[in-house]
Amino acid sequence: MIDKKPLRIGLLDFEGVMALDLVGLVDAFSSAFLEDSGSERANCYELIVIGLTSRPFFSENGIIR
């Protein structure tokens, strides 16, 4: 059994961010796992997207958050 808590990482984003800058980090960190001898897996990281305001924002190519 894996009892390690994931490390929380906040990604600060804003209106007009390049989508790759956000999505690339999310993809890289979310693919990291710990695995024990019983093949149980646990995430290494908990990702949180943080905006500068509470309003949704758009990336440069129109992806909304």
C-alpha cells in the first residue's frame, strides 16, 4: 500500500496564456506515478490551475478554463 500524499503544484495562468505552456505541464506532471510491488499506483502530484481572477480565461488559441 502506498501511503505517500501527492505533492500539490499550483499552475498560475492568465488570459492569453499559450495553451502548450499549461497543457504540457499538466500532461508531464499527471503522468508521474508511484507503484508498489502489488501494482498499486498513486499520483505523485496534485495539480491546481490558479487564475489571476475568479473569471474564466482563454488561451491564445481559444481554449477556455
